[in-house]
Amino acid sequence: MVADPRPNGERGFSYGHTRGDERSTSPYRGELSTAGVSMSTGTQQPQPDAAVPARPARHSLRKIEVRRALELTALVGFAVALPVLGVFGEAPATFLAYRATSADIVVFGLAVAVVPAAAVVGLALLSRLAGERVRATIQWLLVGLLCGAVATDVTRGLGATATGQVAAGAAVATAAVLAYRHWSVVGQWLRYASPVPLVALVVFLAVSPTSSLVATAGSAPSTTTNDDTTEPPSVVLVVLDELPTVSLMNGEGGIDDELFPSFARLAGSSTWYRDATTVAGSTNLAMPAILTGRLPEQSFAPPPTADRHSDNLYTLLEPTHELNVHPWTVDLCPFQPCRHGDGDVDDEAAALVAGSSGAPSHPVLRLVGDAATVWTERVWPGTPLRPVDFVVTGDSDPADLARPGLEFLSSLDANDRPTLDVFHAPVPHSPWLLLPSGRHYAGTEVARGAEFLGWDTIAAAEHAIDVARTRHLLQVQWTDALLGAIIDRLDELGRWEDSLVIVTADHGTSFTPGTFLRVHEPGNEVELSWVPLFVKYPGQATSEIDDRNVLLTDLVPTIAEVTGREVRWDVDGHSLLDPPAREPGDKPLVPNEAWRFPDPDGDLVNLDVDGLADVIRAPAVGERGDALRVWRSGPHGHLLGEPADQLTRCSGPAGPSVELARPWPDVDDSDEAPLWIEGRTGVDRPMHLVAVVDGRIAGSEHTTLSSGFGTIGLLLAEPVVGDDPTTLELYEVDDEGDCIRPLPLDSSALR
């Protein structure tokens, strides 16, 4: 018997297949190999000739590791690449929000498809330094974890609870490891499946809705002709996001010029269509309707892209106008480039925010971070999932909320040709973090009391709604400042008088107890559907209020008539320059969920409510002349600004201690105002609170109950807090409102 020339540590590394002179099997498969004897058959195997050297162990080891790497690559593809690229492939709006280029999208796809697999394979290879036994164990562990992650994701999609997801993940992980160890066909199948990350990448880049953003848009030939040699006017279209008309009202049927002077200024030199409504309950449906003049066909249409909506405002005006397009989440412009400027912010625009305008980090870095968040949400049992058409942190950072408007303002210019300037704004869309002063604060992204995107009907919810409305109105005031700067810039360029300027919103938001913030249903239709629409026609200098029934699908026909263009596709809208074309109650809508309405006609419902009357009689916020009227939310908002020493102290001991979630007034940067107080009281009863800053009452709160604690989400009034606050005190107000008792704060909560 000829001795095996290989050292003991290098024996038995064949991969479980009989090929050529490879007769041994890998021990990590759970099979045994002895010099020349097959333990499974008991037959004597041919022995290598002593004069012929054995195949080098390094070659055999390399082949084993290649196979192991292919197996792990396949599993990473199933566990990471497929689900993550699948979600992002259905969310082109995310890439638009980050202003990602085609190259950015390709790099992101490669990062998701390649980096996780490379990291897992690299970790496995690194474990070889500890020996084959550790290496085999790490391989089994990684197989189990990846299979468990797939199982958790799948069972979540089937509606399993968090406990069910854990049980399924553990069971599948165990079964996968056992099958992988004992049945070589499992490894063989995984090796055949190793191209899965590549397949996911190809689908993402070439087939998914996001693929329309990857292909380089060309200067598509015009599909319309212009027989009129008269130069058409320039067009400026500003579409705000999530702004109900009722938020602007003064209680007398007009715009509140004290809170929103720029909207009032616009109303004073344009035609205000007070009975204007959106035709869809979501941006993905409303924006295509605005840009095409067509009603959406269904509630859950595929993500809007230029190839799906090729007949639109951009193709209509491209032959005669320069295009300066600044989309936020919906980009239907098929021409390259559609945007003027390089994304810089000039000094005049930068003055609208305190300090830096917050230039965002590279889109790929932000997208990769979001991809990690998405994957964690999918595999961590019980974690809420984002909707498929999400726009992630691109709309949750104050700088990201403000910067698109600053870039649009900076891009406005005087051109030799007429210009089509289109801006879809991420304001005043939530989260509400911007202040009229240009500063921001670290408030919650989702409105407190609407963590599940719907309002409760209890009394505490009414206060949460008051605080949310206050935060909304403050961001509307910043939006008003942006609008005023746009009007000023157009006037300075000599373009205001002769341009067609349209300002509207794609939809509203609800502050009605017992309703969803963004899902149309009986009870919140006026807040969600009735949106501001101001049209300043070329040469118009006087105000006019037109209460005809108007839909946002009327904008394209109106623009076409003003500019002398012919719309050569079927539209559902009518030019506003023509006589009224629809009955007052004819208000078609494609809501988020049509089943919430009685007798829907498929996805289409009719808004059977007198929204115009509700808009006209919408009350003003607070009393005119009160500098704190927007801030006076809460059961004791009337006390804002008052000296705290004028209030009677209750007899007896102090109230329960309060644990703040964040030290106060610690802020992340000098532009952040220390206005948001969040924490818990440690007692399971609701309380009325007031916050005192430097001796003056600066905020009012009604705690809510959560997991046995009273939770706090208190907004302080910026005019009371000032620029350099030093002391914070919290007091409980007794049920009768006659006296206050101090609430001790954890010493670590104050700086």
C-alpha cells in the first residue's frame, strides 16, 4: 500500500464528486474518506502509483473554495439582491428624489448585486485561517443564516406574525444546513443558481420601472408642429406637494395674507380657481394627470415613467420652449437634458435657509444606505415595511426638503427662447421640519399620533392633530417664502408680466380625527382633494376669483391654448379659457382605495361633497395680529409667552419625573432650533403639560399612553424660545387648570 503523500491537514478535500483521480470527499459534507477506501461502498479503490506525484493540494483546495463561493453567491442573490433590487426597481421615484444619474443607478445596482456577495464570500475565505474545521462550520452557518433570511422575508409576505417569522426562519435555516451537509445535490443546485445576483441586476437595469431612468434619453423628435410664427409666452408651472386649500384660508373666503403673504400676493395678480380639485389621491397618479391632461386609469398603476406617458406637457412644448424641469418624484421628460443649471444654489436662494443649504451627499452613498435599511426591514421579524413606491430619506432631511426649491430658484434665467420652467416641490410635504425663519428642528418624521398614517378619535388625538397641523402650517409658511422668492426672481428677470404662471398642488393631507392622512375616504375629501390653483395669464395684473368646477387635468389644455399649441392626444381636461365645461358636482377621482367610497365605478369615484362651501368657510388659524397664533396648539396654548411665575403652584409633592429622549438644548448644528421635546413620564395616565423656557411658557402638551408610559411630543414656540435658550422646566397642569406642579427632569437630560 502506497502512502498518501499529502500532509494530514490536506487530505480529503475533494468536493464529493468522483472525477479523474479525485476519490476522497470533503469532510464538511459529512462524508468520510480514508486512503483509498470508499466508506460508502466498502470497495477497494485504485491506488496512485508511487512514482506519480499526487495532484497538489492547493489546486484541490482552490476548486473547493470556488464551489463554496458560488454556493454562497447564489444564496446572497436570493436573500439580498433579488428582494432589494426588486423593491428599488419598483420605486423610480426614489432615484428622482436623490437626483441620481443613469450612471448612479448602474453603480447602485452593481453595489447591491456584487458587494454583499463579495463580503460574505470574503468572510468565509478569511475563516480558513483558523483551519478547515472552522472554515466548514462558517460555511454551514452562512448557509443557514441566508436561508433563514429568505424564509423570514417570504413568510412576512404571506402575513405571518413576528413569532411565525422567527419560527419559520429557524426551521428553514436548520433544515437547509442539514440538507446542505448530507446531500451533495443541494450544493450542486446552488452552484447552478450562482448567476442569481446577475439576473437580479439585469432585471433591475433593463426590465423594471426604474430601467426607464437608466437608458440615456435622447433629443426625441418633436411630434407636434407649430404653424404660428408668433413667439409663445414662457410657462412657469410650480406643483407643491401635500397642500390643502383650507390651510391657506383666512376665515372670510380669502387667503390669509398675514401668515402667507406670497400666496396672497399671487392671488392678487392672478385668477384663483377656488373649486379646483386633484383627480388622484397619490403623487404617482396626480402628477401624470397634471402633465398629460388625462385621468388616471387605475388606483395602483405602475410607477409613472416617460415611456408610459409619452404624450405630455414636455413633448407638447419642446419644439418652441427651452425646458427647465426640476422633478421630485415623477419625471416624464423624455429629452436630455431637461434641466438647466448644475444644481448649484446662489446666494439669494441660500438666504431662504439658515446657514448652509445642505448640499446632499452623493446619491449612490445615500441609496446604498437606504438599501441596507430596506433589507433589514425585510429580514428582521416584525419590522414594518415601507410601501413599494417609497421615497426614502430623500424627503426626511431638512436640507433635502429645502434644497430642490433653492436649486429651482437659482436655475431661473432670462433666455433667448420662451422657457418652460416646471418644479415639483417636496414642500410642504411631511415630514414637517422647516420653520418660517429658515431654521429647522429635529421633530419626528411621521406625525405623532399618526404613526400608522391615520388619526385616532380619542381626545388626546385631537391635540396630536393640533400639533401636527401647527408643524404643517410652519412648513407652509416657509413654502410661502420660497414662492415669494420665485415671484421676485421672475419679476427681476422681466419675465413675470408676460409669462403664464401656474401654482397648484398635487393633493392635500387630512387633519380630521378618525381618518387617514393620505387615503381618500368620506370625511376627509375636502382636505385631500381641494387644492390651491392660481393661474396668472400673460399680461394679467388684477385679481379674479373663478368658482367654476376645475380639475387639474385642465392645465395642459389651458397651457396649449395660451401658447398656441395643438394637443394631438385625447385629454380629459378642458381649457380654462373656454366656457365652463362640466357640472358643479362632476368631480371624478381615482383615490388610493376606491372601496372606501360607496358605489365606486371601478377605480373611479365622484366627490359628492360641496367642497367649495367648506373651503370658503374654512376658519382662520388663531386671531389676526397675534404673533404666536400658529404656535398656540394644545389645551393651554393660550398661555404661550406668559411668565410662568404668574401661575399658581399646586400644593403637595412634585409630579412624576420625566425622561427626555434627547438632551436639551443639545442640537446637531447651529441651524437647528431646540424646539422639539420628546420623552416619557413613567406613569400610565395622561397629563396636561406646559413647558417653561427661561421663565416663559413656551409650549403645551397632552401626553398619550404607550406601553404603560405617558409619552411626550412637545413643540416649543420659536418666538418664545429665542436664539439662545438656557433653562427648561416642565409642569403638570391640574385637571381644572387652576395650578401647576413641577415635573423633575433627569439631570442627564439638560446641558
